[in-house]
Amino acid sequence: MVLVKGFSALGLILVLFWSQTGWAQSSPTQTEQTAELLATLFNAGRVVVERHQSLINDPRIGDKEFTPAVFEQLVLDEFLHQTHIDLKASPPSLPSPTKDLLVLLLHASKEVVAEAQFVINQRGIGYKNFIPATFGSQAARRFSNRSHVTMKQTTLNPRNLKNTPDAYEETMLKQLAKKPASTVPIVEWLDGGRLLRTMLPIYYAEDCLTCHGNPKGILDISGYPREGAQVGELAGAISIQIPADHR
């Protein structure tokens, strides 16, 4: 097993726990709740990065004070706002396996922010390519490598080919694109009930249009052609897969 430099003691314990014991037997309802909460926590990290995009890209400021600790607290606050669950309070209503996975995802997300500190705090440089999409790709990959859960961002027109949708994701994205915006995730059991698939839709916000809006086809600051998107249109989804029995 390859561990990332600087991985915290708690993170190491959780990685060893999952590599040795895997996913404890859970009811379908608990597994569904776990998937939805993971998607929500992951999206909370994306939201926090998005809200601090102007600060991150400000070339006049050196130390942005957007530290892993600050990021963590903001993510926990956003998660609490959306779910009314305080991860630091160890709520008895949240099963231990579910909380362990949430903590593992939070640590993976913090590591991404920690390793980006040099870039984030560079003075004299505007766009730094530390955006919700790049943060999300790195955090999802780390988390997936350390657990039995497969997580990724996906969209019908990915800029990063690693985010290319599989057949199931493509079908669901096309369905979501035809429906009004909703925060309700798609939750389905496939393969005879042996695999849970969850997709939480993501929609374009005003800040996203700097890179993804009009005029369509014009290169944005990162060098990609703009998609001509509008606020409220489907940007993609957070895709999660959890096997029903992982021992």
C-alpha cells in the first residue's frame, strides 16, 4: 500500500481499517444513506473551493490563509447546513462505518488542499488551476484508492478524460439534462442488488460561467473552449458506487 507523505495518524488508521476489514455488512437503507452523505460531503468541498476562487486566484495576495484547517471547518459547516449532521459531535444516529467513510473522505480532501498550498499562496500569479473540478478529481481519486467505494466527477463533455462517463453514467446524465434542476440524487441497485449506484447532479453557478459560459468556443483562462453554459444548466454529477458486500 502506498501512503501519501504527510498522511495523518487518524487517516493512516482508517486506511488500515478499511484495507483489513472492508465494509461491514449494512442494510440497503444504510448503504444508500452512506452514498448520499458521501456525495454531499464531497460536493461541500467543491462548494468551499468555488466560494474562495477569487481569493485563490488573487495575484496580489501571498498567504491566502486558506489552510487545510480552515478548509476543513468550512466543509464541516457546509455539510452541517445541508444535512443537519455535525461530524465532530459523533451523533449516535450515524452508524460508525458511515462516519468512518466520511472522515476518510474529509482527510483525503484536506490532503489535496494541503499539497496545493504552495500554488494557492503564490503571489504574482492569477489563475492557478486549483478549481472545484481539479480539487474534486484529486480528492475522489485518493478516497477511492483508500476504500471500497468508487467515487468520481463525471459529465457528458469532460475536459479531463478521466471523468468520462461510463454507459450507466451517460444514460443518467442525459436523463438529468432533460429534467428541472434538483438536489435529489439518483439511487439505484444494480447487478441483482449487489451494487449501489448513486449520482448527485451538479449545476452551473454564476462563478462557473467565467470558464464554461459564453461566448461558446472561445478559449477560457485555462485554455479550454467555453461550453456556452448558462446558470442552472446541468454541469455533471458526482458518481458513487458501493458494493453490497465487501469483506
